[in-house]
Amino acid sequence: MNVLILGGGGREHALAWKIKQSENCEGLFVAPGNAGTAQIAQNIALSPEDFPALKQFCLKENIQLVVVGPEAPLVAGIVDFFHQDEELKEVGIIGPDKRAAALEGSKKYAKEFMAKYEIPTAAYKSFNSDELAEAESFLESLNPPYVLKADGLAAGKGVLILEDLAEAKAETAAMLKGKFGEASKTLVIEEFLGGLEYSVFAITDGKNHLVLPVAKDYKRIGEGDTGLNTGGMGAVSPVSFVDDTLWQRTLEEVVEPTIKGLSEENYDYAGFVFFGLIEVKGAPKVIEYNVRMGDPETEVVLPRIKSDLLSHLWAAAEGNIANEKIEISSDFCTTVMAVSEGYPGSYPKGKEITGLNNLSDCIPFHAGTKLADGKVLSAGGRVIALSAMGANKEAALAKSYAAVKTICFEGIQYRNDIGFDL
Ligand code: AMP
Ligand code: GLY
């Protein structure tokens, strides 16, 4: 089978690495890819959002399966585009249609879905630009901290958690006036939930599902979970506090009712579901849905899957996931992200990365890299994720940290405390 993966980060390198291991994988292409995917697949200089160009490429290379990495093409309707095109009818595509992608693209839509299918989440109300007074009086009825969420996609910056009521009111006004553009002209204000966060992933065909390993990511730039939010500084799988009881409750109270909801809504959805969860007094609650894999969670989830991911994805696209069996390693996987100096603020690019050939017992997943004159150069804020497996968390982390010390580029930064809280 010929496979096209869309995206160019660590998640897509990990998807390519795993799919490449399938005996059913013939041609493997990544658009646009990075220096890591270039070693195992053919990079294609196409944007994941240029649907007509992707169509031409799929027809020319006889692509049978497209795996969409990031959310933007999904929210923009790539699955609808493929499924409505006569010439692309035979091409399988991994991702939800535009209607279901609103589970990630609109916080309000996701909250309404959760209410309808009785999926546990924080209490909330939503407001539009004409409802500032109502939003202010709702804030007055809550206890701090106040959680304000822009309805739409805001590049990971659309959630504010504020202690002070006056500040929460001022931010509410600014958001409703368009602080994050159209994304924040609708606002969700919700109850603050205190607890430990974890992430669960499923592959669905829209009716049934397979559950993937649980993971936890580390979003803040600073050690001890301090400082600015990033795209993710590291991850671990499995997650020690997710014991059998919490896991069973998560499946019964969140995963199964969500898949039932996808089916009842009749979405056209063959793809990943990402459940962002928080444990509150032993109970799982949904913080958010994403309609794709997480990054860097993918870099610790996929190495633990022993069965054939391409077979699972193809079954999802064909509506046959109920016949698939997933096999998961009991080993731990950890990843430590090496990032550019200055990230998540502005940072330099084009720094040469050395030491990659000296890595052992580690799976380096490139995030922001590119090839130039035979050299691997940094090309993003998050540069490379050093994933490693071990019999326990400590053994895996020791290998991830040995790896991050083996590679070098000017200004390299990483968190020294991935997994510290577990
Ligand atoms: P989201 O974009 O919805 O995932 O929110 C980003 C981050 O904000 C989450 O990963 C949580 O750390 C935090 N967060 C979101 N909603 C809540 C909430 N209701 N209570 C506490 N923390 C939250
Ligand atoms: N690591 C969180 C995300 O991918 O959204």
C-alpha cells in the first residue's frame, strides 16, 4: 500500500517510523516532512492545507491511505474534500469530517457534545460578543481561579487561567472583542478543575475503536511545570497514577460514551480521538477533545504498540476496526524534547545538529529539522524528541537523557525533570 502522511513534526516522524515497519507499506511519503522523515520516506514539498495539490499527488502516486497529522487540515475539511471527490473515492483518509473536527475546532461544540452524551467535564457556560454583561455575572458566581477559553483554534494560546476577578472580567471583555481574532468572539467560561492530567487515545472507524496506551505530556517550558506553555517538552507512557480503577472508569465513563456519540451523530470519522483528561478525586473528567494524535505523546505511544499500526488504520478507513486486535508492550517509553534557545518565544533557526550518529538505544524523532548540504539543521522551536524504551520509567528516562546529552546544537535547551511528578 502507498501511504501519504501530512505534517512535518515529531508526531509525523513517529507515524512514519511505525507505519514503515508494516509489511503492507510500499511507498511512504510525507508532506512536507523534515530531515528525520527524509531518512525513511520521501518528503514532498506540499502544504497539508493545499487540497487540490494533494489530490493530484495522490492520483499520480496511487496513494491508498492518507494519514492526517495536524488539526488544521481536518478543521478546514480535508476529509469532506476527499470523500466528495469522485476520483478520490478509493483513497482512505485518517481523520474526521469537518463536522466532527469541531470537537477540537470549537470548545463550545465539544462542551455541547459532552453534555448530550453525559460525558464528565467541568461545568461551563458560553457567551458571544453581545453577552459581556452575562459573562461578567457568571464570573461573579464562580470561585477563583477562572478558566476562560476562546471557542476556536488559537495556536494553543486560547486558554487563560486567572486568579483575580477583575482581571478575569477584563480578559473576558478583550477576548469577546477579538483578542484572539474570530476564535475568541465566542467564549467558554468553565469551572476550574484541580488534579493530575493524562491523555488517552483511540483509533475509531466511527462505530468501534481500539484504545492506545495512556500518556502524560509536559507542556510548560520550565522545570516543575512553571513558565510559559509550549507545544510539549516531553512525555511518558504509561502513567503511574492511572491505575486499573481509573483506567476502567476512563473507558466506561469517557471513551465508550464518546465513541457512541460519534456513531449517533453519524460523523464520517475514521481516525484518532485524543482525550485530554484530568483526575478529580478518582474520577476522570474531560478537559478537551482533539481529533488527531498528540505531540509529543505520539513519540511515546507508538513505540509501545507491538501490532501493525498500518493494519489498524486501514481497518478504520474500511469500517472494520472491530476485527482488529492491538498489542501493547508493558515496557515504558519516555521522550525528552530538545528545543531552540528562546522557545516558546522567538528563536534562531539553521543551527547544525551534531551527534545524531552517536545515538544508541534511543529513537530520535525529528520535530523541527531540515536537511541542507548533507547537514541536519534546526528549523523550529521544538527540534528533536529523544524517545527511549525501558523496563521501568527510570530506565527509559536514563536513555532519553543520555541521548539528549549526546546530540548538540547551539542554544540547545531541555527540561531535566520529565516524569518528575509520577
Ligand atoms: P485546553 O486547550 O482546553 O487543553 O486547555 C489547556 C490547558 O489548560 C489544559 O491542558 C489544562 O492544563 C488547563 N485547563 C483547561 N481547562 C481547565 C479546567 N477546567 N480546570 C483546570 N485546568 C484547565
Ligand atoms: N501535547 C498536546 C497536543 O498535542 O495538543
